[in-house]
Amino acid sequence: MANFKKIESKWQKAWRKKGIYKAEDEVRGKKNFYHLVMFPYPSGNLHIGHWYNFAPADIFARLKRMQGANVMSPIGFDAFGLPAENAALKQGIHPEKWTLANIKAMTKQLESMGNSYDWSRLIITCLPEYYKWNQWIFVQLMKKGLAYRKKAPANWCPSCKTVLANEQVVEGRCERCSTQIERRTIDQWLFKITHYAEELLRGLEHLDWPERTKLMQKNWIGKSEGALLKFRITELDLPIEVFTTRPDTLFGATYLVLAPEHELIHKLKPRIKNWVAVEEYIRKTSHLTEEDRLKDAAKKTGMELKGVTVKNPANGEILPVWISDYVLASYGTGAIMAVPAHDERDFAFATEFKLPIRQVIVSSQADGLSEELTEAYSGDGYLVNSGKMNGLYTEEAKRVVTEAVGGKLKTQYRLRDWLISRQRYWGTPIPVIYCKECGALPVPENDLPIKLPPLKDFKPSDDGRSPLARNEKFLKTKCPKCGKPAERETDTMDTFVDSSWYFLRYADPNNSEAIFEKEKVKKWLPVKMYIGGAEHAVLHLLYSRFFTKFLRDEGLLEFSEPFQALRHQGIILGPDGQKMSKSRGNVVDPDALVREFGVDAVRLHLAFMSEYSQGGPWNPSGILGSARFLERAVKLCSDALRSRSHRGVEASAGVPGNKTEAKNEINAAVSPRAGDSDKKLERLLHQTIKKVTEDIENLRFNTAVSALMILLNEMEKERTAVSCDMAAIFLKLLAPFAPHFAEELWQKVRKRSKPFASIHAEEWPRYNPALIKENSFELVVQVNGKVRDSFIIPANISEADAKKLTLERESVKIYLSGREPKRVIYVPGRLVNIVI
């Protein structure tokens, strides 16, 4: 479209002035529909990958609005975090200045997309009016014992100079900067997400989420059914408690293994004869991440605690005790009983250190013991070498063995509490005050927010303390309980706290008295459709579910899951097939494409270029085709506008009108007096309505665009059969994809008396089921299962007539050679198979 810049500006201004995308909490006769795309981080200019996330997602929102829903599609900025702070340090500016400048630029870019956002609900997480409620949530969690502080091993990034949660470590490296993680023991604040472990697991069952995402969360939560068993240290009345998922294999335990961090090790120091070597091993393992220690491919390392042995509670056998980095202090009890015959890791360890391997499970009672195991058998079976327990099957044996040795059946989870302390500046200050007399106290709610001071020196410290600790004005305060001098907590919160409840705030974004009004949230939540990256499966999505359940328990919500339906978009790679990044120089600037081809052509190309959930390398070659498609549609609609001929299609496709008129027009549409080309085009139109509707609803945008292209091709071939009403329906189908273009032509095609009645407020077309059925189909003819012929027959033909016509065909008579077929099998709408 030659004047696309003028048209885009014109309609974006008109939409803002009219407020057609502003979502009222209630609209009579319409159901609320909350559509949400994960809000962006204000890292700088949007590249084409950002567009791929936001623009196609808007197509879905526009469909729901035209289908009659009261749609809320808000937007905001996830504005705290390390990237802003690191960029600010590099450029010598304050992170707030850097962030707000980026938000201003990105807002302009997002507006240029023509997306149907409700900008009146904008939230920015680095502003005090938002992060005040981060602090309020922290205080509520602290009151309930679900926010707590402890000294424990943590993942330390020496480059970012801060602690990371386990979920933020990828293959032993910081997910942000890829620096190798160190393990440090420090004081830290955690949220007790494990309190909801079982509910987080059960809640996944009924969610309309991708199965892979649900599986990732299930695995991360990691439920294990097992038992707690006690091994007593020889000559000491001191137990070592182990957690095992296989108590049935107790008779096969040949040694115990403790995590290097296990608290008992230092207590046993006087008995450990090789303490110097043990201490050195503990020091070396302290630098490894949990992920590194659990890698299957990693060589098993360990050290025997010489002088320390334990007694097997099942048979009294004396067993050696080792330490090894493949056992974690954070999982179970930090101690395991090693059964190398029936556990792969134990088998590898026992093989490495030549420790005994004893088989106590066989797959069937007919099987004998293996002379020498070459690998661990971890399946179910029957007990052997287990005294009176011999012959018991696995499941029964778990209970019987546990009870026999005084153990306790228990459910364990892999999930760990969420570490939220960060030793950096650009984040929400943790609202805690430390008093020598009163201990750690939450900041009184009336004193919130504790504002982040505008530090000039916000560089991270090598000593592990937050830059806020250097600001005496911020640090020094009074105890809210006794009034004596006290100090504030100087760590800031993990930025995933910001995004763990932002979707709730959109329902009531300007509330200064409460986190949100319960009734407003009730009107909109839970989110009906949530779209965002799959990389957040065990971070943002898990944390959001945790916050939702907590706020429900606080009486603020009446639902347990935040997102009813979830869909992931794919990733647009650079033209070189690599992930887009400025360092690689493969970032594609959408602004340049918009200047050359227009917003709608870019939107259409993004929708068409690949399956939305898959993404792929950026290929600009098709964008010219999208622009030409729009130009062709302009010409077609212009021709139809000049003809002004009405052929009755509008009513049959769901455009409101008089019922009598609609009935007459539907009858006319299927009248045999209509020409074959008219009927063919009308049928295709209704088939396209059905396909485009279903494809958008399932986020199959590429096939929806393909259907529109096919329709346009046929409309061009039968140009004289294209009425103004048919052009109107075509524009409605195109409107979610090319909103500016469709709006411009709609005003010309419809010639409304009002100055502005937007196409995006119109009713979405409905197809007529009677018109999408084909009048005929190709019948395939098989003889003894092999295809020998095919021909066109009426769609409503009877089975008898189909068989009769088939047997009368000369090609079939040749194969029959005058014989009667043994059977004639008819598959309606598909084929006839003749058996001779």
C-alpha cells in the first residue's frame, strides 16, 4: 500500500482516541477474556525476535475481541535485574536512567506494531508503586514462616557477584554471563516453595499447557516415594539417617555415603583417621555446583572415612562410610545407603573403588543370581539374599522391610526452597530490619515501600555484600519493636519475584491502598490464554503458581492456578541460524523493515513464515510476497467497491441483518440458479472462514495466512463474482493480521454513516455448515487392494449407486474379465475395493 505510513499513523491515533482496546471490567452481554503475553525486559531496541513474540500473539487477541469477548490484553515492563545494572556500569550511567530510556524507546516500538494493548494498565516493576507490593508479599510470607533466612551453600557467580537460585544455573554456569559458578556458604533469604510441592505437582494435571512444559515441572518438583532408615555408627549411640526410594534392597547395602557438607562429618573428626585427606576432598568439592555433581558422565570421586563404620539395621553387617560429591546435602538427608547391584550411580562408584556388589533382587523367581553383574538392575522383582524376606515382591517388600527395621515411609521432593537474596543494587530491597535485641523483623506495612536509594556507587562488592551496605543513610534505622538502633537488610530480591504476580496487578494497576481489589481480580483471572517462551518452564511459571497458591491461602484469590491455557512461541534465529545477539552481529532490525514495507506486511510475514511454536532462522525473502499480497487485496477490494453488487453472502457468513433477509439470502446463495463459479467461490469463502477461525484459535497462524492467500487467488480468478459483501468478509478475516490495512479498506467498503466504526469492533464471520460441504468427490477404485482407477461422483451418492457406477466402468470390467467379484467394499467418501 503506497501510503502505508500515513495509514498506520492515522489509525493508531484513531484507535487511541476512541479507546477501542481499553478493557472495561464489565461490558454488558460480553464475557471477559484475559489474554496475556509475557512482558518484556527493557534491554534496548526490539529486534525481530521480539516482534515474533508479540505481533502474532496479538492476532489471537483480535480474533477473540471480534468473536464477542471483552478482551483485556495488557502490557508492561519487567524492569529490575542484572542486565540493566551491568549495562549501566559499562556505560557509566545510573540503571534507572538506562532502564527508563529503554522503556520509552520500546513503548514507541510496541505501539508501532499496532497491537491491541490496553496501555491504561501499563505496569513498570522498577517503580516504587509496584515493588511496594513485592515487599508486602515478602512480609506476609515472613509472617507465615514461608520466608526465612539461613546460612547454607549457594551458587555464587564471581562475575555478576551475586547468588543465583538453582534454576538460574545452566550446566554449572550463570545463565546470564556463562561464568563458572562457585559454591559459597552465606546467609540468604528463601521462600518456602516446598510447602506447596505436592499441590504444585497435582495442579498440573488439569492445565491446558504443553505436555513438555508440564513434564519439566514434574521432573523439577521430583516426587519420590521412599523410606527413612537409621544406620547406627559402630560403638557410638549416634544414628545416620538415610532416605531411600528402595528400602526393599536394604540387604544389598554394602557401604554408606555422606554428602561432603553433611553436618556429622565434623562431629566425627576425632574418629576419622585420614582427616587431612578428607578435609582436602571437602574443600575441592565445595567449588562444584549441584548440577556438575549430578552429571551421569562425571567420574565418580570419593573418600572413605577411615575409622568410621555403621551397622546395617536389617542384618547387623558392619559397613564402611564414605563421602562423595554425587550425594547432595540438600536432597533427602544428605546420606544414602549404597546398593551398587541395583543403582547405576552406586554401581559406578563401587566399580571405581572396588567395593562389594551384592544382588538382592531378581526379575522373576525362576531367575538365578548372576555370577557377575555387568550393570545395575534397577527394576522390580523378587527378593533374594534377604533372609526371611526372600521371595517378597518389590512393592510389598518396601513396606515389610521398612517396618521390620523401625523405619518410616516418607515422600521426598527434589524441589528446593527458592533462594531470593541478591547481592546487587538494581532490585527490590528486602523489607527486613535486624535488631540486636529483637532479632530479624519485617518492616511494618505502613512503612512500605522501602525505596531503593539513588546510589552513585552501585558497583557490586567482592566481599559478597550488596552495594546498599555501603550507604549509611539506607543501612541505619531504628527497630520497629524496641526503638533501638538497628540495620536494614541490604540484599535485594530476585527479579523473578517481580514477575511472579504481575499478571494479577493488571486487573487493578493503579491501586495505592492494596495489592489489588479482590473483586476486580475475580472479574478477570485466571488468565485465559498466556503466551511466552518455553525457557520459563521451571522459573517464572513455577514461581507464579507458588505465589498464586499463597495469595489464595491469604484469602485474596479464589483460584489456584494463574494460567488456564499456555502456549509457547518459537525462537527466531539470525539469518546465520544462530541465536540473535549484538555480539554476533546477526540482529535483524524490524524498524528498517517497517520503513520499507509497512507494519502490516511485517506482521503478515511473521505470521506466515513458520509454525508459531517452532520459529526458525529469519528469512526476509518472503516479506516482499506479503507486501504484494496486500497490494493485490487492495485492488480486489477496490474493484468490488466500485461494483457495489450485493450477492447475499454477508448474512450467511454471520454479518448481522434482518432474519427474513438472511433466510432469503442464504437460500439465494445455494440456489441452483447461481452459476457454478459463484457457488464454487462461495463454498471456498465459507471453508476459509472455518479454517482461519480454527487456525487462529490454535495459534496456527501460518496455515491461516495460507488459506487467505488461496482465497484471494480464487477471488482474483472469479473477479466478477466478488461482491462488496464478500470483500467485507475477506477484510474481516484479514483484520487480525493486517489491522491498519483492513481498517482503511473497511471504511471504504462499508461506507458507514458514523465517522468511525472500527472493523476490529465488528462481528467475526461465521461459516454456514451447509455451504462448506463439497458437492462431489474423487472416488478411488481398488482391485484386490491396488489402485486401478478413480472418478468424480456426487457427494450425496448412495452406497448402492457408488458400487453400481464402479462396476460399470470399462477399466474395472477389464480386471473382472466377466467374473463376479467375491466382495465389493465401499468406504463412504473415499474408495471402493473390489475383491476377485
